Amino acid sequence: MFIQELFDGLTKDSCTVVKENEHSLQKIEMPDVLYSTKDMAKAGFIHKPTDNSPDVAQCFFCYKELEGWEPEDDPLKEHKSHSPACNFILLNKAVEQLTVEEILKLQKERQKFHIKMSCKHVIEKFEEAAKSKRGDIIKLAMEG
Ligand SMILES: [Zn+2]
């Protein structure tokens, strides 16, 4: 029962991501760009527009952001070339074809990836602060 509920939850989550992607990407109003919103969603992209970049798309798994889409771009090929280590891309499967094991693995890897990114951000902030403090200490020592 627990496994079934977990599976339902994860499946629903994965499918929702794609549906939301499709829905979100369909809001793009750029007549010059002819790529399919469905292909964008199937390639794992979520529409993340900003004021300066209305066509930013971000991978739901690896968080890679791509912009400046051209009509001839293939979203899946672009994803593969710009983020070859993305676990979603490495699975090489449509979301609806994923097995329970693959969904669980993907969720686990996504969580690990997210933790890694968060830690990297905290370490960078710490190193920045340490560098600034080191500068203050040297300045004080020179004055004294
Ligand atoms: Zn990705």
C-alpha cells in the first residue's frame, strides 16, 4: 500500500511536471519561434521567462537554463549538448515510459543534485565572507 501510494505520488508529480511545462510553454508568444511547446516539455524544460529574456527554459531536473532559442533548434538535442550529465537526459526515455525504479532513482539523483547545488552556494558565500574578513584583518595589521 505504501509503495503504491509512493508510486502514485511520484508518477503524478512527474506527469504534472510535463503537463505544467506544456501549459507554461504554451504561454510564450513569439511568432518567430516555431519550436513545439510539447517538444520543449518532453525535453524536460519549464518556461522561466525574465524581463530581458522571455524565452528562458529551465530543465526540471538539472536546473540548466537555456535561452535564445532558434526555430530550427531541437530542444532535446540542445539539452543533451548543454547538459550531457543530466540524469533525465541520460535515461533517454519519455516520462510516461519510466519504470518505478527509474522514477525513484531520478528523484534520488535530483535530491542529491539539489543538495550539492545548495552546498556549493553556501561554500561560495563562506569563501567570499572569509576573503573579505582576511582583507579587513590585513588592513588592520597594516594600520597598527
Ligand atoms: Zn537537465
